[in-house]
Amino acid sequence: MTEPNLPDDTDDVVARVLASADSKASGYSLFRSGSAQALQAESGASHDDEGHDGLQQDREDRNALRRVPSLSTELEDVTEVEYRQLRLENVVLIGLYTHGTVADAENSMRELAALAETAGATVLDGLMQRRAKPDASTYLGKGKAEEVAGIVKAMGADTVIADTELAPSQRRALEDVVKVKVIDRTAVILDIFSQHAKSREGKAQVELAQLEYLLPRLRGWGDSMSRQAGGQVGGAGAGMGSRGPGETKIELDRRRIHTRMSRLRKQILEMKPAREAKRANRKRNAVPSVAIVGYTNAGKSSLLNRITRAGVLVENSLFATLDATVRKSTTADGLLYTLTDTVGFVRNLPHQLVEAFRSTLEEVADADVIVHVVDGSHPDPASQLSTVREVIAEVGAREIPEIVVFNKSDLVGDDDRLLLRGLWPKGIFVSARTGEGIEDLLATISDLLPRPSIKLELLIPYERGDLIAVLHEQGTVLDTLYAETGTQVTALVTKEIQAQFEPFAVRPAVAG
């Protein structure tokens, strides 16, 4: 372990200090203060001056809303924790690892720090512990929980964030010890999604995921929540006529949540036909699709902007863009295809979000080619690869041709390139910032796109120039000859558009 004082040139989150020599002996590590920088130093996150990212007005709008400091959420009465708006400010991180290396656990804690900062919090400190298994009561164990309480009090923190999804009972028990609000990794991710969702469908999907997360965590206290009981056992032996109001409020809350969830599911289902209609239109016109997938903050939107100048929001933060963006592009030989920028993934992505965003992830399952973007400058690119591939398999897209792209190559040294080659020998090194490797990527996409395979010899009247345009956009024109009665064309087409050219065929079609 290194000492906590770092020089300015190593301010990157990857170089965050974890613990001192004494912490090893006691089985835990302290995670000291500093900016997580959303997993990338600002020096490497500056955007190209050529303007391929567009005006980025969305970034300016988002940055105009900042959380006000010094708004403490310290709990005087922990019973209020479930019914207050999530408002992160000064936080302490906690985590434990039951297997794997210290480096893996440190990377997970760094990522949690970046998530917390993206949500608007300031990370003050943290504690990481190795245990055979989490404590069933307080997650860390009573002794370490009391130690966290001391850190919280000394640092003036008002929130504790656990690097896992806590059971409701663990959360309550830990709050009783540390005396401040305790949330988990899932709550932070859901909060970020709630802040960043823009479209009507995206907001509905996030709200559904939040309600699914909240439902098992509802609780109630006090006389207004007195349990129903009657007869001789009711009211602590008070006899008949002592029946209380019952768990009225918590049951009403559950009923409202179930009603709202049903309404949201119906809304999302109603939005699905519009998305499917657009997708069916692209299929009917035989337009191949390429889905850009990858870990959050790997540079997917920057890559889309570099290729298509789409102007999608680019920001050095996690989950900067949630809504799928579709843009068209063409290969060097003129074949039209679409590029789709999808939501980013993260390790331990809450299952509620995977289910809620399933309609968006269908863009991946229906793609002809997947461009899998990996942050080449990340300290653990192997985990990024495996995490994203797990989600790809979950949405049924494992058999789709995949291009692995190691982005941010301008930040990768020669030794690291050799290591990345070991992960995936066919990977392409690109830099959305400098443009390095973009031509190689486009050429590889062109090679993997499905091509027209049905050969037609056509005589198309001169007044049907629209059909000639369709052949150039969605087929491959092999030969053109201008005759007295029309344009003689030899072309390759797909079966989706073959029917509209059959009336003009000179001879029967030949499959390629």
C-alpha cells in the first residue's frame, strides 16, 4: 500500500490511495479522500477541438444544476430514512470482498467513488474489509460497524454507501449503529439514472426500476402503524373493542406502488410498438444495423460522434447518456447502415434496470453487428469485457458478430497495448478524441455487414429513377448501361427488396 499523499500528476482515480501498512494486519483498508474523476483524469477527458462532438448544449444544461453543499442529511430519527428524498452530500464508502484479489476489490471501490461523485456526492473516506462472508446483521460485523460510526462522526459525513446491494434488515441494523443514512450501490445507480433520463420512455423505465427496488424496503413505525388485533388477544390484552387501525399507511403505500408500477408497465408497452415500427421499417428497407455497446464511460457516445457527428452528449461521468440514439452512416462503397448508441453497463448492474431497459437493449439483440467498446486506459479492462458480455448474453445477442474496440488509445502505452492484445488479439485500437484507428474500424464494420446476395438483371424505365436510387442505397450495383427504353442494371439485392424489382427483371434472379 502506498502513502496517502499523492503528487498532483497522479490525481487520477486509478492512483487513489488505499490504506496503510497497519490496515493489512487488521484485515481492512481505509479509502482516503480525493476526487474520483469518474474513472478518468480531466487531462485525458478533454474533447477534440475539431468539434466532432457537436455543440454539446445538453452538457451545459446538466452542469447548470448543482447540489447545494452543507445540506446535512444526518438522522436525528432513523425511522424517517425511508421517506426522505435521496440527497447525497458527504459520504463514506464501505465494502468487503470474500474472494478475488485486493486489486479487484480496490477497482470496485474506485468505481463506487466515481458513481457517488456522478450522483453529486463528495467522497470523504472509506473502509474495505476482507471477510469469509458478509455479516447477516450489519454487513461488516458489529465491531467494524462501530468503527465506521467513528469515521462518520470524525469526518462529518451524512451518508454511508455500501459497495453491494444490502438486504433491508442489514441496512436498518447498520443505520442503528452509524446513526446516519445508509444506502447501497444499487440506490446510487438508480439515482444517477433518475437524474440523467431525458426521454419519456427512459424516465418511465427508471421510475419502474426505482419502485421495484423500493417495494421490499418499505417499513413503518408508531401508533399510526399499530398492528391489527382484536378479541382477548388484542391491544396488549385490552380486550374487545381495542382493534387498532392496522398497518394502514404501509399497506396503502404498497398498494399505490403496485398501482403505479402497473401503470408504468402499461405505458412502456404502449411505447414499444413505435420503437418496433421504426425497427421494422429499417428491416423492410434492408438497412443493416450496428449497435455500440460497452462499459459506462468507455467512450461510446464520443465514438458515435466521431463517426456520424451526431452531437450526442459527451461528459466525463458515468451513465452520461441513457436513451438510445440512432444515426445513419454509409460504408466506403455506399452501403447505408445505422449506428445505435446504447446505455452503458457497469459491474453488478441492478437487475431492476436490466429488466426496465429491456426494450432499449432489444436494439442490441436485433443488430447485425455489435461494436463492443472497451476503455483501454482502464486498470481492469478484462472485467469490462466480461461484464458487458454477460449482459449481451442476457438479452440474447451472443451469436451476433462482435468487434472489440479498445478506445482511448491515445492514453495507452506500448506495454499496455500488448496486454490488451492478449485479452482479444483481433481488437482494434481507436481514439475517438484523435481519430486514430477510426478508418480501420469502419473498414471492419463494412466487412461484417450483411451484403445483398441475389443477383438481378433489370431494365428500369427512365421515369423510375427512384428504383435506381434504392439499388444504390440498399443494394450493390455491378453494371449500368443506358439503352433506348431504359436503364439496364445488373445488381445484387436482398430478399427484402427483391419483390419490388421482379416486374423489371430481364431474366430470373440468381442467388449469390
